[in-house]
Amino acid sequence: MEPKVRILVAKPGLDGHDRGVKVIARALRDGGFEVLYTGLHQTPEQIVAAAIQEDVDAIGVSLLSGAHMTLIPKILGELTSQEAQDIMVFAGGIIPDSDAVELKKLGVAEVFTPGSSTDGVVSWARENVQARSLE
């Protein structure tokens, strides 16, 4: 039996809107993933520390505050500084298309914007998120 893929979902910064991230967390869980939710107001350092401690395979970041071009690069940088850049990062929220392109250039695997379906997120995760080798 293969281990379940583990995904940490996170709300960095001061964004207090958590309905969407909870819907995505539940959809991923119902889709067969093991999901951990860090809660509101997490720093990039807290998110990465939790991801490493919990041996997750991916981090899903939800941002509605407009701080995505600051916070997501900090998460990616922290993953690199902790030698954990093999943890995939994907994002969702109010992210303009031009910023999504830049985030993908920085290493974000996918960006989901309003109107993305939960089925689409789960299907994407099934096709793209693999259990990491923890050797």
C-alpha cells in the first residue's frame, strides 16, 4: 500500500479569510490526500517549519490579501534555505494572471484563481503531487 500524499494548506500573513482554504482542504481530504491546515496568520517560516516537521509532499498557499508576491517568494526562499525545495508549492486566491506567470517562474507549480473548481484542484493534485522520497 502506497503512503498517502500529504499536503499542508496554509494562510500566510494577515489575511483572515479562511472559507476558501477550508473548502480546498476538505476537497483534497475527500480526494484521498492527507491534509494538514496550519490556520490563519502564519509566517512563511512557520509554514515551512510545519511542512518539514510533518514531512509533507506539497504546500498549498491561499492568499486573498494581495501579498502573494511578497509572501510566496519568502516561502520558496525559506524552503531553499532549509534544503526542502523538493516540497512542491501551489497557490490559490486573488492572484492576477501576470503575477501567476511570475510566481510560476519562481517555482510555484500551479496557481488557482477564483472560479477554479475543487474537482479541478483535486485532479491537478492527483496528477502532479507525488510522495517525496525521505531518504
